[in-house]
Amino acid sequence: MKFPLLIPAIYLTLILECFAQSAVFPIDVRRDVYLMGTRASLQTYAPDRQTGLNRIESFIRTLEDSEAELSTWRPDSAISRLNRQPVGAGFPLKPALCRLFDELRAWAHRTDGAFDPAIGTLVEAWGLHRGGHRPTTEELQLGLENAGFEYLDLDAENCVVVRNRPILIEVGAFGKGDALDRVLDYSRAAGIDAWMIDLGGQIMVHGTPPNEESWSLALAHPLDRTQAVLGIALREGSLATSGGSERDIGTGEARIGHILDPKTGHALKRKFAVTVWHPRALVADILSTALYVMGADEGLAWAERHDIAAAFLIPEDGGQVQVRRTHLFEKIFFND
């Protein structure tokens, strides 16, 4: 007996329905929240919306845990409690925070103090968390005398720190990066990929969108964040940008730069921006600040010597932007 070559329509419909139910078509799931004093945009791909939302919620909890430990706005955080610890008294650190402080100390040394998180007294002198204030000579000098990571002794073996002066730790140049690295560690352990987080302008990605080789991003004009200057195809790691633009405080000539030079105590009001890529968000965060403090020429030379992927966006007359980038930045993003 011969069977017909054509499959009856009813059976074909059932086969297609079963295939559609078994196939997985990742969907784009996004959420915006306010965390760590800034806007956070989270995006992932998942087989269904609820799974995607659950993943994003787990990322948010990880960021919130980081904020609870690092935030200087929360009086119960570890950093706030350390900042209140009496001078000369030991303060115990949890292992993760102990490792973080050891790395902060190392980067402060490597950058010759261009990165220094112990500048909270200078932040207070400039009133950066309260609308801005131009300090008197005396106020600035007092802030400088009580600033500097060298006045924090770290016993890394026993995870104890001691403030030798009333220094205050400021997390602005490393907090977001550390938080994003915690999300990366969590996602790797949980087997979650294909996500991107924009945490106040610092980007972190892991994996790529379905059927794509990278995430398409753009670096903004240093003086106009709405204008794209340079397209970037980001496959992995983090991009951190430091600049003035809308984050500086005040208006016109009275604007106060939100990034301080740890050596002089001065608020920097530069026109350029610098972007750093690194596999670890913490390092990208730290070095974008350090290179901005160094300035375009010195910062570019330092980044080249230390094989750092960095790009300086420098406005020119006529609205054009000069892009000066290190060889590693060129190799990663423009030598395909």
C-alpha cells in the first residue's frame, strides 16, 4: 500500500504548532530604575517576558546590595560608618570590601594620585552634594590636609582599616564600576548572558543580543550629550566616560566641575571627555576619572604606556570633535 506524498492540512497545522511551542525566540526586556543616585537602564533577552523581568530584578537586587554597602548617602552603609569611625580606631571590613580597598590603594599608587577616593573633605569643601560652593582658601587648605588615601592604613591580611586623619571616602569614581562588576559575577554564576546595563552613563554588557555580534552604542559630544560623535560596537566589558557637560554644577562661567584634582583640591572644568574600556567595570570607572584629572596630553601618554583602551573626545572650533585614542582602543573597536 502506498501512502500519499502530501501531508493532510490538519496534520501540518499540528506539526507547525508543536514546532512553534518548542522553539525559543528571545524577547527584548527592559526596565528603568533609580539607583545609586542616578538613573539605571537594564536590558536583557529571555525566552519570555517574565523570565526577563526576573533576571532584571536579580540584577537590581545586586546593585541595591552594593549601594547598601558603598553609598555615602546612607548612614548605615559600611562606607558611611567608616567615615564616622574615630581616627586611630580599627574598622573591620568584610572580605569583598577588603579586596576592593586593596585594589583602590593599588590604583591610587599606579596613577600617582590622579585617582584617590579619600577626597570626601574636598567634596564637602566644594559643596558638590549640596548645590555647589566655592571654598575659601582656608576651607580648601583644610580639605586638602584631611584628604588622601595615604592616610588610610589597610591591614589586608586581617581586613582592618584605620583612618590616621579624618579623611572621608568618596565613592563617585569607583562605586558604579564595583556595582556593575558584582552584577557580572552574579550573572556568570547564574548562567545569564545577553544583557546590558547603563548605570548613570557607565555601560556594562555580557553576551550579545540574539543573532548579533555586539551592542551598538555611541559616544556623545563632550558639550552636548544629545549629539552622537563616535559609534562603538561593544561585545563585552565596560565603557566608562568622565567629562563635564551637564554633571558640572551651576551655570555659565560660575559652573563648578564635579571632578576634583586630588593633588591641588581644585574642581576641574575641562571641555573634553575621556572614555575607557576595560573587561572590569571597576577599572574602567577608576581610569576614566584618573585620565580626566591628568588632562588630555598626559592622560593619553599614560594610557599608552600602560596599554589602556582609552579615547579622548576634544571639541574644536566649528563644532567638530577631535578623537584621540590609544592603540589598544583602536585595535579593539576599529581594526576588524
